[in-house]
Amino acid sequence: MTTESLIAGALLGVHAGDSLGASLEFMSFGQVREAYPDGLREIVGGGPFDWPAGHATDDTDLTRAVLLAYLEPGADLVATAGQHMLHWFDGNWPGRTPGSRPVDVGGATATGLTRFRSSRDWRRAGAGAGSAGNGSLMRCIPTALARADVEPAQRAREAAAISSITHDDARCVQACVAYTEIVVALLAGESAQEAAGAGVLAMQKARPADGAAAVELAIGQGLQIDLTRAVVKGDAGLAHGGTGYVLDSLSLAVAALVDPRPAVESLVDVTRLGGDTDTNGAIAGGLLGARDGLSAWPGSWTERLQFDAEFRAAASTFAAHYRSAT
């Protein structure tokens, strides 16, 4: 499988998981089961914000904000990513009515971007310790895709800084570092289990940094979750039930990654559990796409995704860079 296919699969996996889950956001497991006994298997839009089918929510939009920073880096990559996020937050975003602010903004994201607007310094932004939502994990995959050829320490610094613009809690920061290393391992052709191990190793090397041990435990929990059984019970055994806690989302994504079934089946089951379905879907979708490539996603899904063509073009750019570097 080509690197370009894996990169495109990862980006469109985030987008597809976001768009699939957006229809089910905030629903309980029982409500999802009643509405879709076999799980939602097409991208249909709707949900609490009445999304058009395939339209980006904050998960894909903020992933795109980081992606654009890597495609057009300035003197300060992190500041460029933060500026793109501010454009989105303030309603100055392509594809939106000018001045129309996004309808779905997480609390930590809003706090962090408001602070970043004032300081323009990621070290003085962020929502602070204790705000451990999944809002930076959902958008961190571009660092892995654009920096697969650099030293892990550089990737870790960039992933940590970009997370800290909004989510500077140590668990969020280290989750982004671990997720990035898992994706890089998948791009290198490692198995799902080996890639998860790369995330664990990154945390072992990060110790005694705050958050590293907790993230390592979350990866280990994900390796123990059987998604098919979790869907039967309606419970994956997560600390907060998959409602937005960063380590719950990481565990679910790892569970999807090591699930031996096709990517679509795993992703459908992640969203069937209810809760923060769009973000959990986006985070899991990124890993599944990096594992199985572009062909993992049905054409009936990708043809509806708002940034399908743009994300494929970005994948081509990153793959060309990766080939030249290696």
C-alpha cells in the first residue's frame, strides 16, 4: 500500500468519522440502538446541529487548520496553526458565511483561542490543567503526516505545542504525542499492535513528564477493549463513558485500531456507543485510515465529504515530501 494512500486514508478517516458521528452526537447507546439497530452506516447529516451530509464539524475544521499550517508554514509553524484556528473561531473561514462563528465549539477550545488571540503565544494560551477534553487529540494527525521523516523529539515538540494552544493539560499534550507516534508507525508499515506499542514507547521515553503514565495506561486499556462485546453491552468500560475525556477517546481509538475487522465496521461500532460520537469517530477514523489506506472508506462516504478533494491533494503533497526525504 502506498504512503499516499495511507496519508489520504488517515485524513479522510478523520473527516469520515467526524461526519458519521455528527449524526449521533450526544445520543446515548440506547438511543443509537433504537434509531439504528445495526449502527449508522452511511453519512447522512443531521444530528443536534442539523449538519448537511458530509459537512465538516469542529473536528475536521480544526484538523484542516493545522493541516494548512503544514502546507504553508511561516516562520512560526505553531503560531500559523493558531492563527488558522482563530480564523475558524472568529468566522473568517473558507466555506462559511463571513463573520459566522462555528456552532459547535468545545469549552477548552474557546478558552484557549480567546487567550491565544490576546497573547499570540501558545505558552500563554490553553485552558489550563484540569481541562482534559479531546479537542486537541482530534486535530493532531497532520503533525504525524507532515513530519513522519523527522526525529521523534521534533514531532513531539510540535504536537505538544499545537495541543497547548487550547489544551495544555498534560494528559492532552501527551495523548497527542502518543497518537502522533502511532500514526507514524502505521505509515512505516508496522502492524496495529506494533503501532500501539510505539505510542507506549513514546510515553515511556517521556517519563517523568506529567501525563505520560496516564496516557500509557489509556493505550493499554484500549488494547483490552473488544469493540464487538462493548457494543453488545453498551459499555466499553471507560472512565467517563466516552463523553469527551481525552483518555477515553484515545482508548477507543486504540481499540478500533487493533480490531481485526474492516475499518468501516470498527468505526461504525465506535459511533454506536454514543456520547461524543463525532470526535471519537474522528480520532478513531484517523488511525484506521492510516492502517488500511484510502480504500478503507466507501466511495458513498468520501464523495460526500466537504474536503475530500483538498485532503487528497494534501496527501499527495505530503507523500511526495516523504518519498524525497527517504
